[in-house]
Amino acid sequence: AQSVTQLGSHVSVSEGALVLLRCNYSSSVPPYLFWYVQYPNQGLQLLLKYTSAATLVKGINGFEAEFKKSETSFHLTKPSAHMSDAAEYFCAVSDGNAGNMLTFGGGTRLMVKP
Amino acid sequence: DTAVSQTPKYLVTQMGNDKSIKCEQNLGHDTMYWYKQDSKKFLKIMFSYNNKELIINETVPNRFSPKSPDKAHLNLHINSLELGDSAVYFCASSQRGEKLFFGSGTQLSVL
């Protein structure tokens, strides 16, 4: 069985500050890991994904995430927050088999203060 | 006490059959969604319902039809199933476009 824990349901940062959204997973097999973003009043968009290639994954809008097997983590970061980054962020995990379903974390609301 | 529950979790069926996946939410949300997880595990929205009105319908074959008997339920009916329909389907709900809450998924296998 696989699971995802996102620490902190709400994260608030100042504009220009570092963004760090935490995601820890458990999986009995090497995982595929994803970050999705949900902007207000919109559906999900894929930010980035890890599928056993490079451990540092770069996504859209300046976001990146690092897969750390020893820590079973896949934290999302961005060096400098922008107001437009305010959204809900979901971490998800799946095992490597194509048909196996994603398991989502509970989401983290990122708020950006001017 | 599950917030968004969908059944069944696994569904195996023959090509040509008609099947339904049920979804219920007990969060009092006004909008419910169906997403399809494709072979690369990307999620794509299929439908959303707000107060019993369809407000999003992506390029989904008309063999797929959402049915919402009330605000708490959005079932997905699929007619004449095809091999390519095999996928994982997620139900979700939200309140007025705010944070999504997901069901645990239904893995559909068409043989």
C-alpha cells in the first residue's frame, strides 16, 4: 500500500521568500511522484513528476522538487514566491506499474503575502 | 467517515458492456468532478457538476455520461465499453472552485 503525507495544510510566505512544501510518501516499490497545483476556481495542473530518472526534477513556473529515497520525501520548492503562486498544491504517489492508481496527499494551501 | 467515496475500487468487465461508477461526498460541497488518470498517470478532467448543471465537459466520448441525482452524488455511466477506456477514474468534490477532495479511485479494466 502507498500513502502520502503533506505536512502543513496551510503555508504562508512573503512575496520573494523561499517556498517549501513538504511531502513524504510510503511505497513498497520504487515510486512515481507528482506535484499538482490547483489555482483558485480551476482544475488540476501538473507541476512536475519524478519517474526514476534524475532525482532533482524541474517543473513549470520555477518550481522544483528533489526525490530523497533515504528520507522518503519529495518536497516542492521555489526560490522566490510570487503572488500568482497562491494555490492549493497536491503531492501524489504511484508505483511504477502503468495501471496503478495515484494516491493523493491532503493538499497544502500556499498563501503569498505582499 | 470518508469524505469522498467511490465504488467499486476495481471493475473488470468485457468490451461492449455498460457499467457505472458511483461517487458520494458528505462534505456539503456544491461541485463534483470526474477525472481520468491516463497511462502516464496524468489526471485529465472529464466532467464537473455544479448544482446539477454540467459546467465542464472536455472532449470525452458521449458513451460517458455523468448522472447526478442530488448534490452529494455524481455517478459515471459508461456505455459500450472499449479497450481504451481502461484507466483509473477519480471522483472529486469542492466548494465553489476551492480545494479539491479526492476519492480513492476506481481502476477499470476492459477485457
